Amino acid sequence: METNVQKKRENKKSLRVKVISLGNAEVGKSCIIKRYCEKRFVSKYLATIGIDYGVTKVQVRDREIKVNIFDMAGHPFFYEVRNEFYKDSQGVILVYDVGQKESFDALDSWLTEMKQEMGSQANMESIIFVVCANKVDLTKRRVVDESEGRLWAESRGFHYFETSAQSGEGINEMFQAFFSSITDMCENGGRRPVSEVNVGFTREQADTIRRIRNSKDSWDMLGVKPGATREEVNKAYRKLAVLLHPDKCVAPGSEDAFKAVVNARTSLLKNIK
Ligand code: GTP
Ligand code: MG
């Protein structure tokens, strides 16, 4: 007969979790899951109708984890089916296609939809997010580069992986990190451990790099009005240089942003008397 001590030990060892996949239609959510669970790739597109559900068992350290995977349909048409399934998730796989900018830009709206549907339950600190920059095998059509994706993910405390469901690149690594973080969180009383969110750069640095990438000209990049004086340009430059200097900033893309700021200042000063 099992003793209470044995039962307690068993409970500590086994864990049941719920994870969901999110992202625009056709970015490869189902293929990523299939690659991991069934070790195969299907090149024909079979849109998920509403939700696909599956269960898998994984081992993390001394624990057996029973994972319930809810693979969501990305098409807006299935919103009414999807919205039921956000609640009680411990992990979210957010996927975009590196060859499709709209799917990357849509990540924010997927988070918004999720928060909305979870309502008062929306405690994003108790959920592990992993971002998959998928279809990296299709190098020629790539339009979203690694530093842009990594910055978006890591500035939110999310994991970032470059994946290909087609070749298998990054898939096992991604799932291992994902399940191990979920286990850490469960062992940490249901909150993300501090190391998960401490990424070594600030939200201000991340937002500034993003703003610089999206700026339309040198004035805009430095954050000054067209026609600004030398002093105004230099003042704005110094502020950005302190924030983004490669010796001080480790955020992905900071080096390119810093160079862009140096070039913007040089070209503006050339034309200001
Ligand atoms: P919905 O279920 O409609 O939301 O789409 P989904 O995100 O589940 O996409 P799915 O996994 O069905 O894949 C869409 C298409 O992209 C299919 O034709 C896949 O074969 C293809 N695909 C998925 N991942 C990759 C990849 O890593 N590389 C390449 N080359 N093709 C991929
Ligand atoms: Mg699918």
C-alpha cells in the first residue's frame, strides 16, 4: 500500500500544464508542434479549424510533465472558438513568419486579444512566453531580422528562438527551454523567476532602438524638429549616445542603432551653419 509520503513525492514529481499557440494564420504553429511531437513536416497547408488539441509527456529534471497543447487557428474567422481557450494557460508559443512582416507586427495584437479574453485573470507574470521566428529555412524571403525579433521578445521578458518546422532547426531547443521555464515557474509558486525577466537592458533602450529603426529621416531619428540648431542636435545626440553606447547597452540591435544615430548627427551637422 502506498504511504502518504510516497503519494506526496509522486505529486511533486508529476505536473500537468496547459500551453497554447498563437500567431497569424499560416505562420507555422501546427507544423512546429507536429515537428516536435511527431518528428515530421507537412508542406501542404491544412488550416487549423478552430482548435487542435493534443497531449504529450515530457521529462524535466526529476519531474514528468503532462502537457496539454491547444493549437489555435490564426484566422480571424475563428475568433469566437479561440477566445474560450486562453484561460488557465501556463505557457504561450507566439509564432510569426520571418518572411511576412505583418505576422511580426501582429504579435502585439495577439497579446491584446489574450489579455482581453482572460479578463481579470490576466496575470501575464504567471505565464511563460516563447517567441518563434519561424521559417528561417527560407532565407531569401526573410524580411524580419533576428535583432528585431529578439528585441521585441526579450524586452518583454519572453524567450526568443529562430525556428524552422521544415528543417527542425531550433524546435527541440525551444520546447526544452519552454518546458523547463514552466517547471521553474511552477516550483516558484506560479510566478516567473526573476532571472526570466532580467535581460540586461531596459525597456527605454528597447523602445528607443525600435523608434530609431522606424524613423523616417535623420531629424526624426534624433528626435528633434526639422531646422533644429547645432546645440539641439548635439544635445539629442548625447542623450541617445549615453543610452545606446555599445559599451553600455547589450540590447539586440543597439550597435546598429548607435551607428545610425552617429551618421544622422554627422549628416545633419553638415547642413547646419
Ligand atoms: P493556421 O492553423 O491557419 O493558423 O496556420 P498555422 O500557423 O498552424 O500554419 P501551419 O503550421 O499549418 O503552416 C502553414 C504553411 O507553412 C504550411 O504550408 C507549412 O508547410 C508551411 N510551414 C510551416 N512551417 C514552416 C517552416 O519552418 N518552413 C517552411 N518552409 N514552411 C513552413
Ligand atoms: Mg494551424
